[in-house]
Amino acid sequence: MPLALTPIARRVVQAVLYEAIAITAVGPAMAWLFDAPMASSLALALLLSSVALVWNGVFNSLFERWEARQAVKGRSWRRRLAHGIGFEGGLVVMLVPLMAWWLNTTLWAALLADLGIVAFFFIYAVAFTWAFDRVFGLPESARANPGNPHAEHA
């Protein structure tokens, strides 16, 4: 039986848990990949995470508002992929300029450096939301109405 949370608590728990795991993975990886001091890489990871946390709240609110208007309820892999593309695409637009500034490089170089991070986070975002939904259940926007033949599986 999934753990029940209010919609706001669900968003907060989801965002904080998502970012905590991300910082733990990305900070040391950036230090190693960019041959940068761990403190600088963790600071950048925290800064990127802060932006991502705000985006997470905004994007998920918008996505769930869109999702609630759909005739087919539930979260198929196709819908999960759309969620991951939207979330990560928005982050690329916001974080690449920030990374370019932090790393003192061009936007192109920052984008290239960000591709590995984007690939990791795309897979991570889809897998995380699937696992989170398994533990905490689907949000109200994705729950099927009783007897709705258009429901998709979690």
C-alpha cells in the first residue's frame, strides 16, 4: 500500500529526495570529470540543485495541471518520457548558462559538458518518478476515476 501524502507534501518530499540523491551522485562525479576541487564541484552541484528544485515545483505543478485535463489517466512510459523530456529540457535552458559562468567557459562548451549530466538526469528522472510513484502512489492528477476504461498503469 503506497504511503499517502497531501499534494503539497508529495511535491516537497519528491523534490527534496530527488535533489538529495542527485547532489550525492553529481557532486563527486563533476569533481572527477572536470578535475575540479570537491568543494567547488559540490558548491556548483548545490547551486544547480537549487535551480532544479524551484524548476521541479514549477514544472510538476504545470505537468499535473495538464495531466488532470487528459482523458486517459495514469502514467504510461510514454507519459513518463514526456515528463522527463520536459523537465530535463527546461533544466538545460536554465543550467547551461549557469555552468558556463561557473566554469568560465562558453555556452557551447558548457552544453557539451552538460550532455553527460543531461543523459544521467534524463534516465534518473524517469526512474526516480517511477520508483517514487510506486512508494507514494500516483498523484491525484494521474489517478483513474473508478470504472474509467481509459486508465493507464502506473
